[in-house]
Amino acid sequence: MDRNQTHRNRRRIYKALHFFGLFLIMEVICIPGLWIVLNSFRPTVEIMAKPPVWNPTFTLDHYRAMFGGAGEGGVPVFLYFRNSLIVSVTSTAIAILIGMGGGYAFARYRFAFKNSYFVGLMLFRAVPGVALSLPLFIVFARVGLIDTHFGLILVYVAMNVPFTIWLTDGFFRQIPKELHEAAEIDGCTRWQAFWRVEFPVARSGVASAAIFAFLTSWNEFALASQLTRSVGSKTMPVGLLDFTAEFTINWGGMCALAVLMILPALILTFIVQKHLIAGLTFGGVKG
Amino acid sequence: MTEVTLSNVVKRYGKQQAVHGIDLDIQDGEFLVLVGPSGCGKSTTLRMIAGLEDISDGEISIGNRVVNDLPPRERNISMVFQNYALYPHMTVRENLGFTLQIAKQPEAQITRAVNEAAGILGLDELMDRKPAELSGGQRQRVAMGRAIVRQPDVFLFDEPLSNLDAKLRTQMRVEIKKLHQRVGNTIIYVTHDQVEAMTLADRIVLMRDGHIVQVGTPLELFNTPVNTFAATFIGSPPMNLADGVVSDAGTIVLRDSLTIPVPKSARAHVKPGQKVQLGFRADNLMPVGHAVEEKGELVDLELTVALTEPLGTETLLFADLAGLEVQAKMLNPRPVQPGEKLAFHLMLDKTHVFDAASGVALRG
Amino acid sequence: MRRRIPEWFVLLLPAFIVIAAVVLIPLIFSLYSSFTPYKLTRPSTLWRWIGTANYEKILTDVKFWSAFGRTILFLTIALNVELLLGLLIALMVNKVTWGQRTLRTILMFPMMFSPILVGFQFKFIFNDNIGLVNNALQSLGVSNAALPWLVDGNLAMFSIIFAEVWMSTSVFAILILAGLFAIPQDPLEAAKVDGCTPWQTFRHITLPFLMPFIFIAMTIRSLDVARAYDIVQIMTGGGPAGRTELLWTLMSRTGYVDARMGLANAMGYVSILLSIAFTVYFFKKLSAARAELGMGG
């Protein structure tokens, strides 16, 4: 066989392997999620069936039960959803405002020990939620913040500020400082220059930072599970536990709630997915 | 009337001093160019005038009003930046009108001012584009238009042409000069390019290391540089400098015992034994028969040509003068072979003598 | 000269205040309580100073050390697998010429999942009785008996690592992919012309260029290593018989189930130091990699 032929064959094999590998990986990524979605539409009997039923039947029972209030699980989904939304949106908004200020300070001002401040802030983010939840629980119990929206919002703001600072710092650094100067010369105050020029230019970066903050708050469990008690403040990740009893788990109901949890995150992420990647890389690499 | 006055202006960054007490009076309507190598403090000076940098010491006044602590927006200036600093999220129209919009001018007036500026700079067809869709030259124009719309007392330019290619740069240089003739405002212009400085300026301020080296009209700087730095920075090609020692006989002895009489202007200022540098431009060292009208004292030299650079109307000759490579100019050029020996005339009246130690020009 | 509060300080102040209130103060409190025999059920114990007794107890406790060692092992395996897999996925997706956007979108999928949801999801999928994996294996005839994925110690460890890797690999893949997009083409072409094999090109040009991106991913990951707590807590709760007990689950059980807050906080400090060590390490690596490529500043 001549060399051209060998090379051609080898390339064909590589191509097949490449395709097969990608296919496999995408399967592994997608199937667990799809499995959850699928099971949220299957009757419990079928989920629990042994031997397994491979032909799914379609039912809306779990959703009906979930939204029907005290149905089979009696999990107050609406309240959890509302709590999650209030806590996540508010904490994201506040974290973005505070984080943007910090990111701007790091991007635009020179001061002593800047790097130490920066790493220090990041270290606070690195404190494990579980480790923090123990003392935070006691402190919050003292000041009466347990089981309140406000308490959880406060915690999530503190959690999200460092990473927001990291991302926005990167984005503001991308903007030449001459833009700010030009705006000042054009008659803006520093405040106006920020809001009329720098903020609109960094908008996509800020949006991606907001998504990350939102996802963190929306999905957080370790702290929320300790700091919330009643249906008045429990968020959805904590609510998932309502489907577990001592020895059994209501899988169908849980899957339905899971779908409800993923949906907003999914939609939001897809809307800004381009900025999301740019946000991560700009913030980090060119920082 | 908008004079700009700097008196003893100092800029310190911590312990480092970037600008060392500058005094400068800029006339109303004057086109003043700050020129110098990078890091000489010219941009810092401009930014202090603009209010973008704090003034560590001294006083700046614009139109007889001390502006030391005024923010940029209250100085009624406008500035064109090196990278243009156009607002990327606004169209050209919005960029131009931004300053008036901030000042809360009525819509009709904004439109009129914007259209007028667009007309002056030929931007009419670009009004609805974003800066990212413009070429370098167009961005440059928009930046200038934005400056015009503001109707400032003083225009500040911070190396506005350095991001353009050579051809556009020449073109925009002309446009800036035209703009000045048309609006007649005071302009302070920073550049590191001596050609821009020469061609644009009413007056040039040459700076180095945070000090002013020389202030004067372009021709003053060209013809009577105060020291070797000014001599080599202004003019292209840079002035030739040859080391030598003043002899008892009133001549300067270069290497290889080549002697050249001390030029008339310097005679009263040199002492025998003084180490000096002889400075002359390529325009004043020309092959016999290929020179401009020769006047005054001439020195005959026979030099070997090592390399030629034909430029069309003239050829630059790189010749060997007592072991030193000097540049000479040949008008109405004929082909010259490397290694060819030519007779040259050095125009002594246009030759400068500098003190070798301090670099200061010795002339009366 | 006027003296004012510098603007950068004013801008950073809210961040400092919030973090001090929510993180610093509790941490100081927990540092103090780690020197007391504090039990939630008996508040008066908060005021009894017992010195480093809690730490001594931890340091001599076999259960703690095995949890600590297991945590390190877990993180080492998980992070390495995530990195290698992420690199592999990124390289494969980068080679694709058609439908790349879709693939990238799919890659982002796991990032949106709550860790606790990932825990439940894999608890479901690895369920020995009704889980997808066992159902599939049995239906395909690969295995007759149900594999005890979450009940056998080794299989349980494998399952939680699998869940962790599933959740976190995308961050690596996406960031490395962004790095691949940003690689300048000239050096790659020069290498090809100079006769480099694909492996040599990758080793000497692509990989060094990717390093900062890899370290960003690592740093971002290291900020959140304790996220695995949610997964483990749900999937195995540290079981069976402590075979998947990590530092975090042990701590939470000591604190909330046994109510021994003082002791739990002492463990908490160990876990905090561990997280900080990871973060600082990767931050250093990141700065070094940036400096090497001249991206610093």
C-alpha cells in the first residue's frame, strides 16, 4: 500500500473516532437532564416498575399535584418559586451594584496593596458554604434573620460580590480610560461619565456577571438549607428535600420541581450565552 | 480672548517628578505644538491643562481664569485623543451631539451644530454609523468633529495622528491646519513627530525629561537650536555632529587632524582647548555642483561616499568625515557609486558649535 | 491640599461592609467557638474556654483524618479528570466544522444545574433498583444482578466523582475552548512548516498558550470546591459506613446532627484553610502563566 493510502485510511479512522467520541460525550451530558424531564411526565407506578418499562406513558399528574397545592406531595411549589425569585433577583441586583463599584475601583484606580485586596476578596468567596453556615446560623439566630428573605439576600450578596468584582474588573479594564476622560471633557461629571459612557459599553459584561450571580443564588443549597425554616422563606433547592421521606423519594414530583427550577436558568443562560463566555475569559485572562 | 498661561507647573507621581516647573504663555488663537521624545512630559502637561491630571504645584489659567481645581467640564476645552476615544455604543451623530446633550441644549440647536460640524469635516454620509464601522481616518474626523461641536475656548490634541498610516497622516495634517485657519481657536497640540511640529505649529515647545528645552517658531528651532538635543531632534535627517577640539589658531580639529575654521557666530564664545561638537545639517554639506546657491564662507572637503539613498529630486549621501558617518544632500542628483570620492562644500555660516560637555550651543 | 477619602475606597466600601457583616463576623465567631465546647443545646457552654482541645481532638481522630484524606483524594481525582476531559472535549469541539454553536450550547447545560439537583439526579440514575444505569445494564444483558452503585463503598465513591465531574467539566471545556479560539494562527502554521508533528505542535505551542485559560478555570473552580458537599450529602450522606465521608459532610453532621458546634467549627476552619490553599495556589499559577505570555498588567 502506498503512503498516501495509509495516510488517507488513518485520517478516516481519526475522523470516525472523533465523531464517535463527541457523540458519546454529548450523550453523557444530555441524558441525565433529559431523564429528569422524561420522568417528570411519567406516572410513579411506571418509574418504580420492575422490570423497567421502556415505553414511557405521558401524564401531567406530577405537575398537577405540584401546582395543585396540597396534592400528593403537598409541596407549596408556588411559594418556593416566589421565594427563590425574590431572593435571587434582589440579591443579584444588589450584588451587581456593589460588585460593579468594586470592580470599577480595581480597574481604574491605583492604590497600595491592590493585589492583596483583590485576592483577599476572592478568598472570602472560597469559604465553603457549609463551614460558613454553622456560625452564620448562630449569628443570624441571635439577630433574628433566620427564616427571612432579607437574611438570605444578605448572604447571597456577600457570596456574589467577590466574583462580580472579578468579572466587572476585567470588563472595565477593556474599556480605554480615554472614554471616561473624553466624556468628562464633553461636560460630564464623573458620575455621568460612568453611567452614560462606561456602563453602557460594559453592559454585556455586567449582564454576564449578573447571570453568574443569579445562578449562584438560584441554585445555592448549603446555606439556604440552614437559614430557612418555613414555607415563607424556603427556596426551591431546599424545597426539593420535601419530596424525600425517611425511606422513599417521590421521584416523579421531584423531577417536576427540578424542571421548574432549571427552566428559568436555561432561558436566561441561552439569552446571554455569548457574553457569558466572553465575560469569563475577559475577566480572567486579560485581568 | 483665550490665552492659556502656565506658571511653574509641576507634576509629581509620588517621589518621581514628571514635569519640572514649566512656564508658558500661549496667545489667543495660537497653534502651539508640544514636541519631544516619549516620556518627556508633554502629554502630562496637556492633560494637566485639560484637567485630567491634578497639578502638583504651580498655576494654570485659561482665559485669565485660574483653573487648577476645576474639573475638565468647567474649563470649556475639547480634546482629541490618540485613540480617538469615540463612544462605541453611539452613532457618529450621537457622538458629535453628546456634549450638547449633556449641556441640555435644545434639540434643534444640537442638530444644527452637529450638521455644521459634519459639513466642515465631510461626515454627512457617516452620521448613522457606529465607530466600529469607520476607518481610521474617518474616526479621526469624527473625533475632531466632536471637538468642534463643543465650541471650546481651547482645542487640545494628544498625538492625534500617530495611529494613522503615513499617507493619511499627511492628509489629516493639512485638514487640522485648515481647521485652525477656519475656526481660529487656540490649539495646543502634542506630538512626538518633529515633522508634524514643524508643519503645523505657530510656535514649538520642545521638551525633554519634564523640562522645556526651547520655545520658538519652527524656523527658529530649525536654524538656531539651543543645544545638541534640539539640533538632532528637529529636522530630518538629524543634524550631523562631529567631535572636535578648539585649537589656538581658531580652528576646530576633528579626528584625523582634519581642521575646520570656527564659524563666525561662535568665534567669540569658544576658548582654545575646549572640547566641542561641530553641527551641520545635510542641507549644508553638498557636493560641489549639486548644491543650492552657495553663499558665505565655504569649506572644501573631499569625502568618500559609502551609501546613497536616491529620493528623486535629491539624493542622500552617507559620507565618511574623519571616521564619522555624516549625511549630505545632493541636488539634481546623478548616480553615485559607493566608494566614489566627491568634492563637498560645507557652509560654515550655517554650521553650529556646541560645547561637548553640556551640549549647549555656542553662538552670539 | 485637601485631604479626602479616596474614591476607590468609597467604591469598595460597600463590598467590604457586606462581606465583613456576613462572612468575617461569623468567621471570627466560629474561630472563637472552636476554642469552646459549644453545644447548640446548651448555650452556656459557649463561655467555657477549653483552648485547643477541639483541635487536638480532631487531629487525633481517625475519622477526621480519613475524611480529610478522602477529601484531598476526591478533589485531586475530580479536578484532574475535569481538566483532562475538559481539554479533550474542547479540542474535539474545536475541530468540528459544522454545528459548533449547538455543541457549545449543549456544553453549557450542566452549568445551570443546582449542585443539589445534580445530587438528586444521579441518586436517581444510580439507584440500584429503579435507576437508569442498572435498568439499562440489565435490559441489555450486561449484568444480571443490580449493581449497588450507592451502597458499595468503592462504587459510591465512583458515583459521586462521576456526578461531580458531570457538573464541573463544562467550565473547563468552555474556557479552554475560548482559549483555543484566541490562539494566534501564525505560530501554529510556522510550527507546521518547521516540521512539527501534531503532538509536538500541541505540546509546545497550543498547550502553553492555553495555560492561563486552564488556570482561570482552575481558579474559578477552586472558589467553589465545597460545592461537592451538596452532591455528596444528597447521594450518599457520607455513607455507606463513612466510605464517602468528606470533610464537609463530617462537619455538617457534627454541627447539625450532633449539635457540637465548637468541634464542627474547628473542622470548619480546617476546611476553610484547605479551600484557601487551593485558591491561593491557583491564583499564583494564574499570575505566573499570565506573566509568561505577557498578558499581565
